[in-house]
Amino acid sequence: MAGITDLPFRRLVARFGAGLVVSEMVASGEMLTAKPSVRAKARSELGLDLPTSVQLAGREPEPMAEAAKIVADMGAKIIDINMGCPAKKVTGGASGAALMRVPDHALRLIEAVVGAVDLPVTLKMRLGWDSDQINAPELAKRAESAGVRMIVVHGRTRMQFYNGRADWGAIAAVSEAVSVPVVANGDIVDAESARVALHRSGAAGVMVGRGAQGAPWRLAQIAAALYGRALPQLPREGELADMISEHYEDMLRFYGSDVGLRLARKHLRWYAEAAGAPLVDEMMRTTTPEATLALIRAAFSERVAA
């Protein structure tokens, strides 16, 4: 969820209710440069009593360990190691899912991070690199022995990227291999898909990624259905326009007006697609915050969240 689960979006998801929110992936090497825009990815001040996990990606143990120390000092409650990103620019640098091809090296990286901080360390991975190298259960066992406290598994291989359907049943082998909690991920978009994923995977929980795009209340809806919690109060009609406007303005404050205006467009499109709102093309072309806010009001004032 790089470029999506930034602090403004995590604040919004947390406001509706979630068990845990995770930062967008932060490159460990870039974290060490102290560049403000990179450090901003790891900010965790939600304004609510909800833990934030900061996800780090990298290929060498030492920078990963140093980056973990930095984000711990910034207030992270959990450090998550990314060994699941399938993007070519990440795997081409021997990070993300590419680490599953070299489990001995991956373990050295895990051990370095666990040894660097007193925080819980978790691991995000895929089933394996491809259908001929399904090694998630083996890697999970070794990660548990190294001190990892929770494992999230996306039910696809790296070579599948996001094609086809996530194989939740294949995650069951990971659940059986370890005693730490395993979390199922991939194609979980509502309560029904969450129930099926839990049943097939034997996992302790689910992680929602793309299913929350345009619907920051989705995690709270799923939790309510699965665990008998109170349903979140969804924004209705004018309330939906108010919420989207607040999200938009929070992004402008966080990134600055020019960058925030551009980065917010993907969220506005997802909101419009989810609510069946008009004026999408106009919102994608606006060049001032004032014009965008006016279009948000026009597009969403009579729409409801679902």
C-alpha cells in the first residue's frame, strides 16, 4: 500500500476503528538519510490509542537494524519487515519478496531487526517466489525462532503479483507450522471474504489492504461482523462530503498544497467509485484546493457510504 496508507489515511481508518494500522513501506536505506519526506512515512501520531506498525523494507541487516531504531524512537509500537512486496523496483533491489529466494540472508536481516529494538517485530510475506518455490511455512518457522511475534501471509506468490485469486487455503500450512499468530491477507474486501479466509487459512486474523480503498470504515465493518462489535457509524449524505473534505485537507497539511493536491486524486477517485459519485474527471483535473473542495461538495453531498 505504498503511497496509500500514509498518516492522513491511517488517522481516518483508526477513527472508524481497527485493531492495528500499518504504515506504507519505508525503505531502510532512505530512512537513514533523514530526508523529511521519507521520515514522514513512519510518523505514527494518530491522536487515538491505537498501535501503529511501521513497515521497513531493505536488503541488508545493518541498515534495517538502524532504521528500526529510528522508527522506534519516533513512536512506532511494532516493526514490520516487508518480504512480500512484488514490485519490480523493489525485488530488483533484492528487497521485498526477493528475500524469500534467499532464506538464510532473510534470517540474518530478521535477527538484526529483532536484536536492535525492544518492540515486537512482525513479518509480512507471500507464499513464495513462484509455484516451484513455496517456502512460506519453512521461512515462518525460522522467523518465529528468530523472535518474530506475528506473521502476515499474502495468499499469492511473487510471480502472481495481484493476478488471479489469493489462495487462502495455502496459508493454512503456515498457520500449522508456527505458534505465533498468523494473519491472512489478499482479496479480503468484506465480512464474507474475511470469514472464508479465516476458515480456509486457520489464521488468527485478517489484514485488509486494497479493500479499504475508498472505504476507510471497512476494517471496522469487518470486525463488527466477525466479533460482534458495534457497527461503525458510517457517514451519510452531507457527512460523507464532510469526511472526504477533511481527509483532503489533512493531506494538504501533511504533504503541502501542491503535492497533497496531486496525491489526493487517487483517494478521490476511489471514494467516487465506491459511492457512485459524479464529477470524477473534473476532480482529477483541478489545480487548486478551493476548486477541488467545491467539487467534493457537489459530488458527495447526496451520496452515502456503503
